[in-house]
Amino acid sequence: MCGIVGYIGHREAYPIIIKGLKRLEYRGYDSAGIALYDGADIKLSKTKGKVDDLEKRIASEISTTGSLGIGHTRWATHGIPNDINSHPHYSNSGDLVIIHNGIIENYEALKKELIQRGYSFKSDTDTEVLINLIEDIKKNENIKLGKAVQIALNQVIGAYAIAVFDKNKPNEIVVAKLGSPLAIGVGEDEFFIASDASPFIEYTKNAIYLEDEEIAVIRRHKDIKIRKIQDDSLVNPYVQELQMNLEEIEKGGYDHFMLKEIYEQPHAIKDTYRGRLLANKGIIKMAGIDDNIEKFQNASRIIVVACGTSWHAGLVAEYIFEDLARIPVEVEYASEFRYRNPVIHENDVVIAISQSGETADTLAAIKLAKSKGAFVFGVCNVVGSTIARETHAGAYTHAGPEIGVASTKAFTTQITVLTLIALKLAKAKGTISNEDYRLHLNELALIPEKVLEALKHDEHIKHIASIYKDAKNCLYLGRGFNFPVALEGALKLKEISYIHAEGYPAAEMKHGPIALIDENMPIIVIAPKKGHYEKVVSNIEEIKARQGKIIAVVTKGDTSVTNLADHTIEVPETLESLSPLVTTIPLQLLSYHIAVMLEKNVDQPRNLAKSVTVE
């Protein structure tokens, strides 16, 4: 989950790398480091803390001249966050330097062998083992760096995206990938290396995304040579034109990326269904579904695999698919699915959901499902991501870059795509009437303006946040389509404010959680006037009888719940199946404001990273 950046070309490397690290800090931010080659030697500086801390250290520690360099922002796996364990890492000779995103699982065995050969280690990291393994092979076999890296990677078990250079050959950087993302920006007589395209978007629109088990030797003023790590065969690189704009990865006047992304949701949802949803014609156009409609129609079941917020979107999809298309759905944590020997049939459809398209557990679940003969459909946000390439077909959410670690617009755009799929499938199967189908299409087209209306209650939600910001525990309750929204609301609060929160089906409250309710316990109830409204009112009565503090998300104009609750937040009325798209908005804002009032780092909450590319 670390972020890596590199540059080789005619510009000064330092400004490019330090800016790139700031853009990748959502991937990890417990330490950071940089190595630059100034024409004579490697200048290295690294520190525990954020990229801002690294900048301060560099100012007093090293020269920043040089047109070759690599940088790293870390989410710790092996070795606690400290200065020594920070990347980059030297080899014992000091000639080679490396940055690494991923995990080398057999590093302990390799380390023992290297110690026996006279190598010593300063850090607790698996990465320092890898760079010394590369050096050992290069020295003993008297071969070039690229070949040494290739041989070393054939000996390691795990995942990696690496960049390595040798101070004795300062005109090249060697990069390789397995399981962790790596993009190469191709400019005029210059090359950029990064975990995603955001660090180099203002310099070039051309990028190569390495595939798994590929190694590239990037030489100044020359073409890139890409080979397969296993068999050394040459690969013809595919240069892709980037669609991302620089403005999309800047805050645009908002205090935090998270708030910006919450407010981007009306636009993001519209972009997600733009060109797909033709409500006035009663048409949904999705090439990935149109080309594989029989796979979906003949599926005995749909299995959704995902993690975190994407898993919650999958739970919403379970309700939507079963209600509209009448296909049984199972929603699986990808991290559990891959390890429990699941029963998968050839007529199963597996939908893999991931914002980044790089989630390691979800990728492993995809490979398992494919090996069993299932048809795998991907839903992700990042064009060119590994999941987009590994699945048989798929659909992008078109949410635009999501920099805040706590997902917001990813959730609503994922639900939008999944709703389009369910409606298209229901129409094809004949499980929805023409009238109901048209109603759903028209209502979905109106969702962006209804989300915009929900956002207008921001100041009211901020006031409620000020009352409950010091709570130690919270319960989130919902029923039917809004039970997953309760789970997602609780997750948001936990992620960014560090307040303990749990989500439950409202009816399950009396099977345990009701014991927690007292006058100090805030209970957030999602209670739109659709579906099981009367049942939710009864649940609220039970909370009221035990002096719980009730914050209710209600349909505009509601009176029954409003008369019972301590606070209400109104959302526009819509169909029950679409209600999660509007009911989640107040919960995102509530979590955001509580976290800000508690002076937490909203965009970079502790211990978390945006893209979980390690197990």
C-alpha cells in the first residue's frame, strides 16, 4: 500500500518526486524517504512521519540536485514505522538503492542465507533483504542490474512493485511488478515511475501500466525494454493515453479531499450513468453486460467479492439484484473467500468490486474464481487497473480520482453501476414490469439532484456533530436496503474519528446491542418512509424507552419519526431500492464534521491506506 515515485530525464528530479509523494500519500503516510543521484553520489534522506516531515529534514540534510531519483511514502508491513525502516534502502556496498511496495513472504529464509554470506542488516524490513539479494546475485554472477533483479525476483515469494538503481550506472532505473501497481509515464526524453498516474499527470498523458511478472529497464534517452520475469521474453509495451486531469487531484478550495469528494457525488453519479442511462428512451447501454448478457441470464447465482466500503456496496447490490432480477446473491469478504475453499460453479457470475482496482485480496479472489471456470465481472474506478485487466468484462464507475482514504463517492458510484446492471438484467429476464422499469430509470436519473438537495443540510448536520463529537460509542441501525448504509455509516465514523461504532439491522438491536443503550449512547437510525418504516418506528420507540439519543435520517416531511427523535436529518424521497444513494450522504457529513471537530487527520486517518495492495 506504499506509494513509490521515480524520475529519470532532463529535469531536476527532486520537485517532481516530492510533489508526487504528496499526491501518493493516501497510499501510506507513516514514513517517507527520497534518494537522488547528483552526478557523483547518491543523496538519501528519510524519516518517520509524513512527506512534510521529510521536506524539513531534506532542507537541512542533503543537496536536492540531480536528474535521477526515487521516493517512497510508507504504510508499514515489516518493521515498525521509524527512520531506519523507512525507504529507500541501500545495499551493503551502498551502490544499489531500492524502493518497494508489497511484501516478500520468504524474506526470513533469504535473510538467513545472506547473513551466512557476510551481509548485515540495519532495518527490520523485507525490502533491505531484497536489495542485498539483488546485489549478491549481481556481484557473484557479474551481470547487469536488470538481469540481477530478474533472477532475484524469481527467488522471492510475495508481492512487489519496485524501483532500483545503481550509482555506477546512473542512466537507468529498473522497475518490476507483481501484485502491486506500477505505472511508467513516457515523456520527451524523460520517464516517470509511480504507483498511479497522479504524480506525473502534468508532465505527460502517456503511460504504460506494467502487468504482473514484468520487469522494465528504463534508460535515459532510450526506449523502455520490458521483459517477462519468468521466461525473459520481450513484451511490446502498450502506451495508454490518460484521461485524468490535474484539477481532479487538487482540493479545489475545500479544506479536505474527503469533503470535496462528498460534494462531488452529484456530478460523479451523473458521470457514472452518462451515456449508459437513457431514461427518456427506456434504455440502459452497457457494453460489458450487452456482450455477456447470457452469462448473467443463465447464472445460477451471483457472488460478490469485495472489501471494506466496496463490500457494503455489494450488500446493497444483493438487495437490488434479488429484488429486481430475482437471482440469488452471496456477498463475500474477498479476504475470506480466497482462503475457505469456496464452492464455485462454471455457471456462477462473480462480481468483483474495488475502487482502486488493485485490492490484493479481491485480485486473489478473481484468480480463484477464474480457475474454477466462473465468469468474472469487475466494477472499479481506476482505468487500466489490474482488476480491469484481470476480469473477463467490467464497468468503470467514472467517479474520478478519490484521494481521501475514507471512501465516499466510490460507494455511491459503485451502487449506481450495480443498480444499472440489476435493472438491465431484470429487463432482459422479464422480472420487472415495463412500468416499474421506467419508474426506476426515471428515478435514477433524478438521484444527482436529490443528492445535491441532501448536501444542503450540511450546516444542520455540523450542529448535530458538535453535540455528539465526544461520544465514545455509537450505534447505526437500518433495515432492508438501508442496513448496509448503517454498516457504511459506522465504518466512516470509525475510520476518521476513531470513535467506536457498530452497524446493525434495526430488528437485531433487541438481540444484544440494546444492552448498550443509555442516555449517553447516540443511535443513528436510517428511517426513510419506504419499506419497513413502521417496524423502524417501533425500534425507535424501544430506544426512546431506554433514554437513547436518537439521530434519525428521514424522508422530507416525515412526522412520525421526527416526533420521537432527538434530531432529524431530512433527505428527498425516492424509491426504496435507490434510497441508499441519498441516505448515506448525511452519514458521510456527520462523520466528517465530528472528525474535524476532534482535530483528526480526515484525509489520512491513522493506520489506514487507500489502496490495500498487500494481504
